[in-house]
Amino acid sequence: MGAVVVVGAQWGDEGKGKVVDIYARFADQVVRYAGGANAGHTLVVEGEQLIFHLMPSGALHQDTRCVLAQGTVVDPKVLIDEIQTLDARGLFAQERFLISERAFLVLPQHTLVDELRDRQAGALGTTKRGIGPAYEDKVARRGLRIGDLLSREKFERKLRANLDAWAPVVAALGGELPDVAQTVERYVKYGETLAPMIGNAADAVRRSLKQGERVLMEGAQGALLDIDSGTYPFVTSSSTVAGGACVGAGIGPTSISSVVGISKAYATRVGNGPFPTEMEGDAGDALREAGAEFGATTGRPRRCGWLDLPALRFAAQVSSFSGLALTKIDVLTGMKELQLCTGYELDGKRLDTPPYDDLDRVTPVYETMPGWDEPVSGCRRVEDLPENARAYITRIEEEIECPVWLVSVGPDREQTIVVREPFG
């Protein structure tokens, strides 16, 4: 049995936390393979809301092992805070959590640089969590890793070298570098707390797969924010498509058995960058309020728009979706008509997927579909959904040539229609 990879199919915020939480009940191990505390995965269980930024979303299942893999960048304070949140609810057991010794650290200078850059003209609009600068250090081969926390001498030596590299940047941006001694003291203490959970995560994932266990791979952000395939330069700093799961977890591509893409029934985006189907004015505000579209990490209002099928089609192609999880279909209830973007026009040509560049210049081609007034939050089978809601789902399946495996009809864990079990 191979691993099941769950990836975002839009610009992030698709509801991966809820879907992974639901699928985790079928899994032996959940692996977070990329990104950092810039991701906010929101879970609602029996009316209680929990937001995780680093902890794998399978953490609420007591029999599921959770792994932070080598492709992630870890802010240890955020992680320890989340561990304490779980512990307060009686859900933390040290032996079922593993942090890769190869995962890179997010350090104070990273968040500092992120904040200073965000004040500049033409900023990308990041979460200011230090993720980009941490990945910069990784590819520049000067980063510090989780394993470095276990040696004060090694950590301090590498930290000083890293700060020397950032010093000209921070000075040019008008900032001041963090104090070395204070940083060392704080991070060594983080290391002491996390030490029992630090180890060879890639080996643990490979052993789990070899033993025939069910492994669920959890991505962060979405395909259109991928560093290689996304709407560059308005992208994140890691690989958010299914192929990134192999690199991020330290496994080979033949270890993956299926890929589940996640998309809202409409589209949202946080921060700057092109968004062809964005709804302006009162219509966009109404959709934002109905869907509670405010960033789980930053609290910023999300930009909202109609479902963009060319973008979704592209996401399905680059990650080879086996199935699609469609979330927040309940938010569309009460709309008289729905618009589906089925293509773009650019310079007189019809496009079925986003262009390499100039996405900000395309004109969406819309198809109008009838809406529905019947509430859907109590539906537990596709057959229970209103006829027009079923037609909407079918149209999406036809356009992206991918079956819908899950439909979310509300924020709570139980408000879900599981059409196909992921490991089946």
C-alpha cells in the first residue's frame, strides 16, 4: 500500500486541515512534508475550533503517528505552543510525534527580514513568519537544522555565521540583528524540549510504507503557489504540488499510490498576485462573510471569486489527481446563479490552463449555472444534495476530468460526505 498525498489545488486555504483530519482516521501515520508556520490548518471538532500551523492535522487522532518531515521549516516556539495546546486536551503523547533532524529552523533573523521586506514598495504580501528567508538559507547552504539544536557549540557557531551573512541585508533594510547570546539560550532550551522527538523521519516513513501501513502525506499552501509551477513571483518558497511530497518526506515517487487535490467550491487568494475570477465590491464582500474568509495565520481578509476551472485543471495535471475533495459547497447556498470560469481569453486566443505569464491580463470565460436554496449542512450522501448542487459537482468533474471523492458541507468534522475512502 502506497502513500496518499493531499495537496491544495488553488492558492492555499482550501480546507486541507479538515480533509486531512477526516482522512487521518484511516491512516497509521500522517506526514507534513513542506512549508512552515505560514500555513494555517483550521479544524472544527464538535463545535470547537483548533488552528495548527506546524502540527500535522492528524494530531487529533490518538492512534495516529505524526511526522514533521525534512522538507518543512520549523519555528520551534510555534511547534512547542501547539504541543502544549494538544497536551492541555489530553491529545499529546511524545512517542507518536517525530520531527526530522534535517528540517530547517526558522530563526529570529528570518522573521525580522520578512517583516522589513514587507514594508517595501511592491512587497509580495507574505505572512511575515520568516518562511522565505529560512528557505533562502536552505538553498544558500547556510541554514541551521533541527538537529543543530542538540549541540550548543554547533548551534552557536552556525548561528554566528548565519547572522554575519544577513548583517548587510538587515542594515540596508534599517533593522537590527537579534542578540546572539539570547538567541542561543532560547533555542537551546527549545532543543531540550523537543529532543525526545527529533530523529530520522525519512527512515521512519520508509519503514512504515515497507510494513504496509497507511501513510497520509499532508501538503501546505496550494498548487498555484508552487515555487516552480505557480504564479511566480507571487508564490511560496517550497514545492506545493504532489511531487514535493517525495522530496519533502525523503521517499521515492513509486511510494505514492494516489493524490487527492483539495479545492473550495469557489476561489480565494490571500496577498498580492493575479486572480482572474476575483469578485469586486459587495458581491466579493458577501462571499467573504458567508465563507468566513479570513486568514488563519494572519487574519487578513481573503480575496474571493468564482471557481476557476482552468487553474483547477492545471493543478490536477501537475499533481496527477486521483480524486478531488470539494470544500465549502454550503457557502454557495442561497445564490440564485453561479458562475463557473471554464476558460480564459488572452490576445484573441482561448486558453484552457493559466499562461506562463500575463495571468493578470486574461479575461475569464464564464458558464452560468443555477444555484440552490436548500440547506446542505445535514447531507451525508451525494444523493442527499440538492439537484443543482449535484449538477455543479458533476460539471466540475467533467471539466477537470477527475472524480470528486469528498464533499464538505460545513466546517465541522461530521459535516462531510466521504464518497470514496482514500486508501480504498
